Amino acid sequence: MLVHIPLFLALLGLLSAPCSSDVCASDLAFGGELRLRAEGFDNALDLEDTGADSTAPPRNDAYEYLRLRSRIWMKASPHAWLTMFFRLGNEFRFGRGPNASGVKDAESKMSLDNGWAQIALGPTSLAFGRMDLQYGEGFLLFDGTPADGSSSSWFDAVKLSIVRPMGHVDLLFAQIDEEGFGGAGRDEACFGVYGVRGAMETYVLRRTKGQSTTTLSGTVHPRGNTTAIGARVSRSPVSGITYAVEGAYQRGIADGADREGYGGYCRLAWRGGGAVSPGVELGAVYLTGDDPETDGYEGWDGFYAEWPKYSDLLVYTLYDNTTRITPNEPGTWTNLVGGWVELGAAIPHGRLAIRCTPLGAAVADNGPGSGSRRGLLLAARADLDLGDGVQSQLLGEYFDPGDFYASSADLALYGRWQLTARF
């Protein structure tokens, strides 16, 4: 429902804006994007070379497919106090699935990916509609629509921003789903306060879910509510020393049980100058897991950050019954301990990076195996600038599972190539 308001304001503003054609032209901006992504993975769901995995319908998880995403956007400022942004987009997936079956996304139609209006009155502004919300590095807020994969990440939201010389504060409310408006709505919403002052960011966020939901793979997203209190400190110059530290504490209810969890990450990097521009990064992440020996629930609530921020390969294991932690696991990043070392250097027209990440589990006795070692993840990535708004990327990941998983767990692979053109 929130989407219809900025759409109406856009039409009204563009049709009635009292300005000359030259002024109107300067207040309008257009653009678009085409992205072709080729992906393939093997054993990423069940970590088994043979046999069907546990997702429905039964199948063996070997995929090779293309994802074609198209976007076109317009930004208009018909008045000094009014800004509107619209983006249409879609993503069509096609290729080969398990047992040579075809892969085709049912949801491949062009849709409203963004549609919002912002009214600014001095240092205060109000934005409402369909918008992207990303704070910090996307630790808790990033993908409002994770079921869409890489096609979109919007929230239907209202955001009040207050900007002062000392910093700014956002008050936000997002309706994720609403029961009774067609479909199996789960009555879910998120709201909170996010403040930034210099290098320091602090926030209080609350997520409410009126009922649990179960995906096709059997992943249960429990009903309940979670309040997260957190902070982030960062420094990110183009070269030299960069760092980021973020942590949050969570309280609430998960499927009737008291919830208490905490998590965070830190990273320290250095990047030199010159033609080679060498770089090195050290990082670590810790997310609590549920202890089956207690009456409470200690698992980390990832809010809206299910995107593959730690690994494009491992994110698939979160949705499979043979590799997930417990039947009530929420299907997102949780129960995770990891550290990484990344080395990078400039290459002709781009940059190359390799990363080594040993991974473990915060709680060892609730996985498919008997231990706490998730395994070793190796990754290599090349980003290439082909000029005139055209970029390309190559990514490969290799995962050797540890004793947190079943003793029969096999190696898993993931690869991606993509070409993006923006205009």
C-alpha cells in the first residue's frame, strides 16, 4: 500500500511542476543496468556427492544457470523540497538443474523494485515507499526481500531522518508482510532508531513475527520478536589503514522460548598505493548458536541480512535439512565462528583477491556431526573494469567441511562470472 503514495506524488509533481523546460531537465535523471551472471555449484546444499539432498522435491544439488537482471530508474526533483525515485527491475534465471532438468524462475516479471518519495523540510526529511535500506556493512539490515535472491532487496518502509552538524538519526519502520492481504502473510515488521556521529554508529532495532513459516526445504522461521542493541565503529580511506568493528546484543522471544544472543565482527586492513596497490585484511566473526541443553533460545537472529556476506557457497547450506543446525533453525547466518586472511593486489584493469577462512560453530553439540569445526573455505575473486560503465567479475569458492557436519560430508564448489553494464 505504501508504494501507491509515491507513485501518485510522482505523477502529480512531474505534471504540475512550475518550471521551464531547462530547469525541469536538470531536475530529472535517468539510468539503467543490465547484468548477466553465470553461476554453478556442486554439493552446496547437502555436501554430498551422490544421492538426493533433503530439499523438496528430492534432487541432487548440482546447478549451472544464468541470471539476467535488468533495471531502469528515474530520479526527479520537481520542487526543492520533494525528491522521488523509481526503479523497475526483474531477474530471469534459466539453465540446467539436477539430473539435466531445466531451471526457470517463476517470478521473472518486471516489477517495481523501488518507488519512494522524500519530503525535506530543513534538516528533517521524511521518505516513504519502497526503498533499499542498508546500514553499515549490512550486518542486520540489507536484504528486505531475501527470497528474491539477487534480484532485489527492497523494504516497504517509512523513514524519518534528522540531520545535524554533529550527526544524523534515522527513525524507520518497515512492513515486511501483513496477514490477510492475500497469500500466506506472516504479519512481520521491523522498526528502530539508527544514529551516526562521525565514525560511531549506534542503533536499536526490533523485529516482530506473528507466526512461524516453513519453506519448501523444511526451514522453519520461528514466530516471535527480537530487540537488538548495537554499535559500529569504522574507518575507510581509499588507502592506508581501514577497520570496522560492530557488535550487537539481542533479547526477545523465539517460538515461545526466551531468546538471548549476541554477535559481531571485526576487520583490520591495509592497502598501499602505486601500480601494484598491495593489500591485506584480517577479520573475524562470532554469532551465537542455540544450546539444545537449555530451555531458552540462544541463536543469533540475522534480521534482514541473509545475503552471502561471508560466503556465496555456504549460504546455501542454511536452507537444507541435512546441513542446518536444528529443525527450528531460522535459516540464516547463526552459530558461526570464523576468521579470515585476505591478500589483494592490482591487476590490469582491475583487482585480484584471495581469502582463506577457517570456520567453526559457537555451539558444537547441535549440528549434523559431533564437533565444532565447520571446515575450511578458500575463495578467489577478480574484479575487472572494462570501461564506460562496464564491469566484470570472476569468483570461485572451495569448501572442505569439518566434523560439525556428518562424517560423510564431501567437498563443495561454487563459481560465478558476471558482466554488468550501467548507463
